[in-house]
Amino acid sequence: MSSPPPGAPFVARRLAVAACLVAAPHAYAQNAPADEQVLQSVEVKADWLGPATPEQVRTYSGARSVVSEEQLHERGALNVEDALRVVPGVHVLDETGTGILPNISVRGLNPLRSERAQILLDGYPIAIGPYSNIGLSLFPITMASVESIDVVRGGAAVHYGPNNLGGVLNFVTRPIPGEFSQTLAQRVTVAEETGNMLSDTYYRAGGFLNDDLGLQLQANTLRGDGSREHSSTKVNNFILDGIYFADARNEIRAQLQYYEVDADLPGALSPAAYRDDRTQSQRPNDGFDADMLRGTLTWVFTPSADTQFEWRNFAHDADRTFFFGQNLSGTGNAFDPALPETHVADSPRLFKVYGTEPRLSHRIGRHTFTLGARYVKEEVQFDVNRTALATGAYSAVRAWDFDTDAVAVYASDTMRFLDDRLAITPGLRYEDVRMDFHDERSGAAGDNHAEEVLPGLTVGYQTTDRVFLFTNAQRSLVPVQTAQATRDGDVANETAWNYEVGARFDPRPDVSTQATLFRIDYEDQIQFNAGAARFENLGETRLEGAELQAIWEVGANTRLSATYTYLDTEQLNGPNAGKQLQNAPHHRVSLTADHTLGPWAFSGSASYAAESYSDAANTRKETANGSAGRLPDYVVVNARIGRELKLGQGLDATIGLAVNNLFDEEYYFRGVDVSPVGRVPGPGRSFILEGQLNF
């Protein structure tokens, strides 16, 4: 009999524990009779969310969805937009067609730069400034390295903050396998209208060197062009993972990542140019250049099944620059794509960030206490320079420095009743954020101080073996951002309440459903007005709606799923009182089907988004330059066919062919960031050929 691979005893034990963990933390007893199943106590975990497993989601006290590795692979997700289409409440806009700058919205919150949700990579924040620059103007994630996406829309604000009003999205990279293995994958995407090609190459090698130490290297590169002109893209993403089991109580995890991107940005089009040819670009000088070196280090100490201590540390050194054209002749909007550009600006941002977060979970009787604290230090250089195209004269326009110190302390107590079927968790988070500002050119200085107490309450109740009920209420904070700190007007810190009530119901063993009602009450919502090029305080706003999801396992080989999101938004005061929020469609629907036939796999998905507005004033008739106006509804259909190949001698392969936007639907949204005026086309029909070899 052969011996187990190195690391197998430790990995197997931890996977077995993780598979049954839930946030309470409890697991559903599978060995009890159907009418007597109860929640059992298991090992306490310091991580509130725990692993993104079906068991974890089943008894989580809030709306939560997981896009699994199988779903990502079988549906041939080209980018984040494709991956998240099927998640209720989530709306993604891809401004480049290559996935390097996704704009993610949750429950109608502003999608531009994904600035209204806490985005994590393996549990750590990826925002270039976790407190001062929450907008993801640098998105250091490539889909080939992602195993699953955990989308937590409610109930996590006390333990994960700030900026968690739209929930927490955790992108989970591929884990280190117990036995050494390698993966080589290649994907080529061809845009039908332009013939542009984008190559995506991925390589992974890793495993355990002995019973205690595991290492893994992932390398992902993108080369080529998106679906439009002026979209040349180069991305390098390298991730080195390590895990060390010092003994049965102590575990150390580390990750080192280097991400680099150099890309042309096609930008927005005037309405006339869009109608003439949506694949063209009117922004010949727009581009993006960035790199980030990230490191994380985690020590997990588990002295007993009742106690776990986790000390998390993270740091990154990042440099990102946008290049963008402007018309500074004094006629019209400086970013109007139809006007000739007189200047090209560059906006370098240098970030040095360090964070440390110890947290402890301990169970005493019916109580499980979680205590944590976090300190984050951010140093930011925020510059803008400009070149006159006529003369070549180069001048410094802006040289700002920001120093941010943020301290957070949080505590919660999960109390269990009714034979552990009922879990009630009150919690409290305290945030103290101090930002100092200095203008190197004028000598001006300023500061901003946010100090907030943020309470939360979650309740989960396993009423029967088929029904789980949940409700929660959480208060969230969005600190003032560097781009706002120097502006005139009331554009300071934002606070809001988030409420949920929902149920998961399995009417049959092969059918699972989830329904959630939600409401978000903003006290001071800040939004950028592209037409006026300024931030505006919309004051009190309300976002509410319903999310429905159903999954039907039709036999062993077929899976059908459907989601529906209804959203209603309203500005409650100010000049636009009674009007809707921007980029917040009333209805979103997604349908997916997956079927396997022997070695073959077939999948298809369709997603619908209703019309919406692109500005706070709800301008319906489009302006001449495309800065505002109604956004039409659209339907996007994707399809894929794949086949597994057994090559022998430990070699397995898969090949696939996919079509994205099968019916070549034309849709668009309004400009963003350095190209804020005009229409940004959604990607047209594209063909994807992919292959993967495991050995």
C-alpha cells in the first residue's frame, strides 16, 4: 500500500473541518434523521465568513452566493463581468473589454470604480488605499488564478470594514494541492467585429514538499487587444503561496504577489461616433500603466476546539498612472470625445500601505466571542501633470500628499439557543480614521477625521431541516476619499444602514431556493457628476428591493438556475428628491443551464438588465455629448461547449469553445473616471478557444 502524499494528514484534517464550518460557527448534522437534524458545534474559527462552501452558505445569517470553480470553468468566464452576471443583486460594467478595470455594483450602489463594496483577494483588501482610495483604479486580479468568488451581500459589516455597504466580495485563488501537480492553460479570445485577439496564458505548479510545508507558484499573462480600437493590453500576474504547519496548533500562511499592467484605454464615444462604429476610439491618448507588489502573512494559533487566534498582516507598494486627453480651449466639456484634444495629462499615484489585524474567537457555553482590532497606515502621493500637444510644454498641475492612519476595534457575541438552531450575534465596530493633506505647490494643508461607532445584529434560525431564516441590520462607514478631500462643498464621510430579511428553502433534495428583502438607508451619499466634473452630496437616499434565486439539479448531469433582482432607489432630499439613483436598473434577470454528457460539457447563460439613468437628475433625453441620458435595457447570452480528455500517464486535458454575447447585443453605459463623457460600449460578440493540461 502506497504512503499518502506529503502534507496529506494536515491538509485532509483541515479540509474536513473547513467543509463543515459555518459562520455561527456551526454545521448541519447530515447523519441525523430528516426530521431531527440539528446544528452541531464544531471547531471555533476566527474568520467570521469561513470557507466558501455550500454548507457555509446554507447557514450564513445573510444573503450570500458562491460562484464555484466548476461554474467559472464550465461557463467560460472571460472576465469578472461574465463571472458575476449570475449573482443576484450584482451588476458589472466592463469599460475595457479585457476585464482589467471592472466596475462592480451591488444593490444599485454606484458601480464606477467598484467603490461601494469591500473587495478581497484571499481575505485581504485589494483597494489601492483601503481607507483613502477605495475605488479600484487598480484591479490586481486575473480570472485564471481564481478558484471561486464568495459574494456576501449582508451581515459582514462588523467584521469586515470599512466600505462594506455593498457587502464583501472575496476572490479566492487556487489552493496549494496536497500532492505536487502542474496546470498549463491557454485561452484566445477573438472579437468578431474587429478581429482583435487577446491571449490569456496561465501556469501553476505546487504541492507539499513534506508533511509540513507547501508551496505554489501561479503565473498569468494577458497579451493582445480587446474588442475595440486602441485597446492593446499587457498584464503580468505572479502569485507565490506558502503554508507551513509548525505543529498541530500553529499554522503560517504567506502570499507574495506582483501585478503589472500596461494598456491603452479606448474610452467613451460621442453618440454620433457610437452609432457610426462602436468599436472605434476617440481617445487616442488614453492609457493605463500600473504595478503592485503585495504581501500577506497570517499566523493561526488553535490551542483547542473552543479557541482560535489569527494574526493577519498585509502590505503593498503600488504605482498607477492614467494618461488622458483634454480639450482646454475653453469651449465645451474638456472631456468631450468629439472635441480635438489640446493637452495630455498624466496622474501618477504612489501608495505605500501596511495593515495588521489580530483577532480572537473563543467559545464559553452558549457564547462564541469574537474580538479583533486593525491598524492601517497609508502614504499617498497624488500628482497630476500636463503636456501641451501644440508646444510639447510639460507642467506640474497638482502635487498632493496624504497620510492616513486608521484604527478599528470590533467585537461580537454569537449566542445559540433552541438546541443550537437559533444563532443571535450582536456586534459593534469602532472606526477612527485620520487623514492629513498637504499641497506641495501651494503649501495648503488640511485634515479629515472620521470617528464612528458601527453596530450590527445578525440572526439565523434553522426552523426545519429544509428552511433557514435570517435577518440582519448593520451600519457602515465610507471615509472621505483623497479625490474628495480637497474639493469644496459638503463631500465628507458617508454613513448608511443596511437591512436584510430572507430565507433559504429546499422544497426537494434536488431544488434549493433563496429569497431576500433588503433596504439601504444612506445618510450622506456622495456621487460624481461627470457633466459638471465635481462630487455632489446627494444627501439621504434609499435603496430597497428583493433578490430571488432557484437552483434545480435535474438528475445527475443537468443543472438549471435562475435569479431575479428587483431594485427601487430614491433620492430623499435636495434638488433631485424623488428621483432614482444612477446606474440602478429596476430589474435584473439571469438564467443558466449546465449539462454533461460523458466527457462533454454544455453550458449557456442569459442575463437581462432593465433601463436606468446615468445621472442624479434622471436626464432621459441624451445630451449632445453623451454625458447624461437614459441607459437602454439589454440581454447578453453566452454559450460554451467543452470536452475532457484522458491522455494517460497522469495527464488530463480539457478543451473548450465559447461564444460571448452570442446575439451581438449592443449596449453601453456612460463614461468613467478619465473619460467621463460619452457612451462606453459593451463588448460585442467574441469567440473563445481554450485548452488546459493538468499533470
